[in-house]
Amino acid sequence: MLVGQPKVSVEAVLKVATILDLVLTLCLLLSAASQAIVCAQATGTTAARKWDEYGDINNEDVMARLDFFAIEVQKDPSAKAYVIGWGPEGEGRGSGRAILKTIREYLVETRGLADSRVETIYVGRKWPKNLPNIQLWIGKDTNPPPHIQETESRVGQFKGLFTEFGEWDDIDTGEAPGPDSVLANATYAGLAETLNQQKQSIPYLLGYNGKQAMPGAWRRVAEKRRESFKEFGVDISRIKIVYGGLSQETRSELWILPKGESPPVKDPGPEPVPKKAVFVASVSDEMWEGYERAALNRLLELVRENKALRVCLIVQLKTKTTDELETSIPTQAEVEENSKPLDLTELAEDWRKELVSKLKLSPDRFVLLVNEAPEYSRSGMEVWVVPDRAPLPSPDDTDGHETEVKPSEPARKSKVVKPLR
């Protein structure tokens, strides 16, 4: 060793060698990545990109999304469409695979994509809720399909709010609403699958009254919704219907909770009596067969359950001008049926008689308002229920406006208000 030369330990040499080795490895990795990027640019291949994602939406929204998706794929002849789906297992109605099959058929048969350019991938059940979910991806046929991490199926462990439904308490035939789209089928099937794996859990169906809802709307929509689950194999006797309270819109929520846990909401108390007039139905010649009877049945139900409600019928009669009378030509349907137009005042009297007969309705709880129908409108009869001491709806404008007619004042004094006896 030369005099004055510093000593170099073996440990220092090894450290330097290790650092140099790491630097060399890093350089090699960067070089490989750079070459891959250049190669991809040269061949025009890129990784698949997610175009859209959605859950339980209606069929019109689904088709609109698929239309835009197909247009984007068709812009590049080398592009390939990937449809990735989550949903209930199996092959039947509402299963994840059934949804993917329907989407594939739409893209190929309706939108014109070549069958070889559409690939569907079923991932499994969605966690934590066994609800449908769809992702639309665009990639290249020369690249591998998108990699989606599969989630562990733990349907038997779910608890909480499963899903909610927007409801409409309309006058109808009483049939259960049922699923209104392909994805809604999957929601129903997912519920059935979840409940079948949770034999001891308690499903709750909470009904909420909207601001403009008829009394008891929460119960009617919840009962119809519960009935609609039957076709997917759900034991609806397990589902408890509970009053959830008031909401902006009429709706329902479906909860699944373990046996022994408290209900999802605290008891809101009894349903409050409406504070103002509530619209029930509108009757005219244009309604479907049986609608008049269904509307009257709804009215009977409302008045029977709440003795504080009055009945108000607003008959609006269309008066034809001389020109209209001279040029009026009966429709083909009128000629074939040879039937006279609906006599609304006679119908109102028939309703009054049935209300008195079945409910012993007192004269002061029935009011008829007669008015000329607005221009360009047909004759019709609007049906309302009115709480005691609340103003009656206006016969001149029934879009929520009210007229001050106190219950203590005989309505027959007015030229417009004509109670029937």
C-alpha cells in the first residue's frame, strides 16, 4: 500500500457495487418501457379505455348509451367493444349473463357491429349489494381484454338498504308494477338470490307519502311492489311493510336486516291527515275501459278510511260554438259503436248515490262544481278529496289553485257550486 493512500474497506466496495447494479437494472427497465411505448405507437395499439358505466336504469337510457357506444366503436375499424357485467349468478331471467346476452344482441343486431367485434365478460355478483352493474370498454383486437378484479361473493352477509324505487300511486287495474327494464330484472333477481341465502334475515319495505300523494299512497305502492317480487321466487310473506313518513316524492325503500335488529326507521307515528285538497283522478270519454269504476273504488277507499274528508267533483263541460256544431263530424269509432258521449252530470249523480249507499255519506260531505271546460279541452270530471275546513279546489283552474268556500257555508248559494241531493 502506498504511503498516504486512504484505506478502502471491503464493505464500502460491496456497497458501491450494489448501487451500480441497481442503477444498471433501472436503466434496463426504462429502456424496455421506452421500446414498448415506441412499439405501441408504431402499431397503433393502446390499452383498452372505459367508455361508460351504469347500474339499474331504464331501457331507454340503456339503448341511448349503447347507441353512442356503438358509434364510437365504429369510428375505428380496428376497435373492439368489451361489455363487462356484474349481476346475479345463473343463466335465467335477471342473471348477469342474461343481461350481457341482451346487450350483445342489441349491439350486433340493432347497431350493426360485427359479432367478432363484441366481447362480453361476466365478472360475478356485485359487492356489497347484489345489484346489476355494466361497464363499456373500447380496446383493440390485438390487445388483451380489460382486466377486472373479481370480487368475493358475500351475498349472505349483506345488511342495510338494498335498493329504492320511485313510485306512482295512480288509478290503475291494481296489477303489481314489476320490473320495467332488463336491468330491473337483475335487481329483482338479486333480491331473490340474497334473501334465499339469508333465511333468517327480515326484509322491510318502507313506504313514503309524497307531498301531493293521496292518503294511504305509501301502503298501496308498497303492497304492489311486494306483490311484484313473487315472479322471481321471493317469499313475500317475509317482507314487512312499514310506514316511513313523508317525503318529497312517493317512493319505497327495501332494507334487509338480521333478525333481532331494530327496524330501519323509528316509528313516525300515524299518517297525518292532508291539510289541503288532494287530486284523485280525472274522468272523460278518453279513459280506458274500467277506469271510471277504478276511480270510484279509489274514492270509496279514501273516504271510508278517513271520515274527515269531503268529496269534491269538478265537472267541466265543453260548449261547442256554432261553427263547431256545423263542422262537427263523428269519428269512425263513434259511428261503429253508435254510443252517446259520457254524461258527466249523470255520472256524478250515480257516484253520489253509491257513496251515500255504501258509506252513508252525509250531504255536507259531497260537493259538485260545474264549469265550462277551457278552450281546446274536452269535457271531463276531476275528482278531489278535501279535508274539513280546507278550501275547495277552484272550478276555473284546477292546477292546484283553491277557492275559499267554507264548510259552514251552504255551497248551493254559489252559482258555480251545485251540491247534489
